Amino acid sequence: MSQLFSEETHRNLLSRIPHCTGREISEWIRTVDEGPSLFRFDEKVSWLRGEHNLAYGHAKAIVHEYDLRRAARKL
């Protein structure tokens, strides 16, 4: 798995994504959830970048948040 951002950097990126992309984080989480069944973190990041023309940092932050929320649901 790729090196993840610090928690502070992750939160800062998440707060800027709606302004930069015009879509809320919840919409991006749904996009990843409804997207292709990719298993690896880097595959999901690459898919978001290619399919939705996202910056690397934004795509990485979205996938990381998706993984965090998905893990929280399993508890």
C-alpha cells in the first residue's frame, strides 16, 4: 500500500475536495462504492484519477476515507 498522509494532511485534503471538484465527499465515497470491484488501494486511486480526472492527492484521500468508513461499518 502507498504511504498515507498524516491525519492532519488527510483532513485538510478532504476539506478542500468539495471546492476543487464540485462534489461532496459523500458523493465520492458513493462513486468508489459503486465503481468497479477493485481490491488494491492503488488500483482504486488510479481508477479515480483516470475516470474522474482527479489529482493524485485528492484521489488518494478519497480512497483512504472510503477504506476508513468501510472498516468502521464492519465493527
